[in-house]
Amino acid sequence: MNPGYKLVGNAQYPQIAQDYERTFNVLKTLPCDVFLGAHGDYYGMEAKFARIKPGGANPFIDGEGYKSYVAEREQAFREELKRQSPRP
């Protein structure tokens, strides 16, 4: 998530945290063979491109990389949500 997102007490988007939760739940159910994203560093584009060899395995086929990325982003979300949540 981008810096500055207000997850708790957001008057303009009260359900933002719930929408993030829903998004992560959906992302974890989607099948993914080729992991791509809006930015190359999301999925290691340069390193994968460098590994392309004629007749070799396609490094962009990376379902496990997708799962790891989603898990890492979900963990970052949960940490930020906890940080923003009132302490009991």
C-alpha cells in the first residue's frame, strides 16, 4: 500500500480496510502462471529477463513468486493496519 493511506477512521473511504481484506482474499484464490505487474520490480522483471535462454524454461512462469508477493503485501497491510489501529 502507498504511504499516507488512512486505513482507520477514513471519512472519505470508511470501508478501505475491509476492501483491502477482500482484495487479498480474492488474490489468494486466483490461479497465476505468469506473474507480471504494473512495475517490473514487483516481479523481478530484469532478473527474469536476464535468465531467458533459447530452449530454456520461461522464468516468467512463476506462480510461487506471485503467491509470495501477495503474502508479503498482505503482511505489510496488516502491519500498517495494526499501526493505525487504536491501542486497547
